[in-house]
Amino acid sequence: MRKLTIFVFVAALLVACQSTPKKATTPTPAATPAPAETPAPVAEKPAEPAAAPTLLADASTITAGATGFSPLAMAPRNYVSYSLHFGNPSLVKAWTLEFVDKDGLVSHQVKGTGPNLPPAITWDGTSDGGTPAIEGRYVARLTVDHGEATGPEVVQANSILLDRTPASGTITVSPQPFIPAAPGQPSTSSQVTITLNIQPGIASVATWRLFVTHPNGTQFMNFISEDHKDNVVVWNGRAVNNALLEGGTTYALSVQIFDEYGNVGTLKGALPVVAPVVVQAPQPAAQAAPVTVTLDGKLFAESMIYFPAYSSDFSKVDASRQATNTQALQALAQALKSATGSKIKVIGHANKVFWQDKIKGDREQEMTLIPLSEARAKAVTEALVNLGVDAGLFEVAGVGADGNVEPFGDLLNNWKNRRVEFQIEK
């Protein structure tokens, strides 16, 4: 009963509470929502400046070893060599060397990587396709890749000339055929002129050599450009040893022309030779030579001997002069036979032709007059010995033009200087 009473009381209390009017409350006005805030602009982070390229401490270079070359020349002139210098070699990633023609086209290319860096590269004028590169001017261009830090480095050498065209031309010979001087005639009496008409190729001509060759292949003579700057050879047709060209023979002419890069051009020609006409030289007029015999300085005998010009062989005069010579020698022999036991000096003298020119006169004295005067003195002495005079009596000498008895310029009397003196000394 008690539990039921408590339950009724609680329930009544709950109903009362629900039915009691609530106290009005002044509603709080709704708060006006704050406007949305514009977010403050976020400052962009400034872009970092690009890193400055690393400055190279050393620049690369390429240097040509010549101003040109010819693949047709003899080694070592048939290629060009380039010296390479790689700046900052430790940074080199790769390199490329290009040979560029005048139109900007790459004819040949060589590549490599670091650290294998060659000190030099050669080029023989062959293109990348294996064919000969055309002649003309080329520039070697070296590109060095140091990586992203620096970018590529490009350097080039001075241009060079690739030379493939040799010199050309013709040979002109005048007169044709050539008639050389005959034996015994002056070598300058007949001359041939060989003219080289040279047309240079792409390079300048440096030198040439001319060969004169016998049909059997024997080289007869040769000439060089250093002695003939005008490309003209005037020749007497004789070899260095004075040998004569063979008549009735055509000699081959061959010229090798070298340009400044060793490229060789060849010219061919011919030198027909006919036999010289031998003309018998007229017999020179006999020259009178007084012969005197003196005893202790006094004239003892006098006669006259006739010699051919510039000869000691008095047997080669005409018949009438030979008879005169025979009579003179017999008379001299008779006079000298009485000089038994005496010494006889035989002195030959000659007349000087080039007396007005000291240089020519001295040469004439040394080379001609002294030998001639001695030979004539010996010839007369030998003739006297054959006629019975004692050979042991004679001492022979030749003094040339020394001791002349007449002025050399006296054309009427200078023949007296041409004489043989016998001086008997007791």
C-alpha cells in the first residue's frame, strides 16, 4: 500500500510540472553572420636566379701545322696536322672536330670523349664517305662539351688549302732541230733555247727541274729553276763533262714542277738534234820566231824559225816555210857544236795579246804564253839534238811575255817578242 501511494504522488508531481506555463524569455536576436574574410594574398616565393655558368679557367685551342697540303704529294706533305689543346680537361664530356669547306659543309668529322683527349689530329683530305674531299679552303672547327655547367665551347683554326691540281704547261724549243757546235768550234757558237710555259694550279709554283734524257734512258743534262728564274734555259748543248749531244738523235725533255705544297706537275717535250757540220778551219798563218845565239852576252848567230799560231810544232807549216826552218836549224847546230863543255840556256819568249787588260793579260800569261814559249824552246832544242848537238848542254825554260823587246801595242814589230834565245855561258 505504501509503495502505491508513493508512485501516485510522483506521477502527480510530474503532471504539474508539465502544465505550468513557461516564463517568457526575450529572444535574443540572431547574430548577423560576419562577412567571409578575403584571404590575404600569399606572396609568391621569388624564382631563384639561374646559376651562373661556371667560368672556364682555360680556353681550348686548335692550331694548324701548315697553311695547306696536297694528298698527291710525298709524305709528310700529303696531310695536315692540327695541335689540340683542351681547356679544363677534367670537365670535358665529349668533343667533335669538323673540317668545313668554304660553303659551310662538313666534309670530315672526328669525335671523342673525355678523358681520352688527343694532343693532335691529322687529316689526309678524305671525306667521311671515303671519297677525296674537293680541293679548296677548309676550316677545322673544334666543339668541346663540358656538360651543363658551361655549355659547349667552339674554337677553330686558321683556314688551310687542300691542293689537288698540279701545275701544267708546255715546253718550247728553238731552234728545232738543234745543230750543236762541232768539235773544235767555240761551244757558244750554237745555242738552243728551252722555254717552260708554266701554268700554276691552285697553289703557287715553288721550284722545277728539267731533265734532258737520251733515248736509251741515260740522263744527259739537267737544269734547276734556281739558276733560271725566268723559266728560260739557254744552252750550248754540252753536258757538264763537255760531252756533245749526239747528232741524229731526239732527246726527251721532262720537267717536274713542284708547287708550294709538294704537288708535282709534269711537262713533256722533245729536243731533236742533227749532226753538226764540220768545217775545216783555215790553217793559221805561220808566225816568225827569231832565234838568236849569244856568247857571253854578244850576238853569235841569228836565224828565223816559223811556227803555226799557238803551236810548237814547226813541222806543220807550208813546204816553203819547212825548207826555211830546216836551213835555220842546220846553221844553228853548226854554230852550237863548237860550244862543247859550255852550258847553254834556252829561253822561249811570247807576245802578249791582252796587254791592255791586266786580268785577261795575267791569265793569258799563266795559261797560254808560258807553256807555249817553253814548248817552242824545247822543240827547237830537240831538233838541234837530232842534228848532233849534245843534249847535256841545254837548260830549257819558258818565260812567256816577260822580257819583251818591243812594245806589245806596236803591231808592226811586236812579232819580235816571239823568239827563242840561246845563251852560251863559258
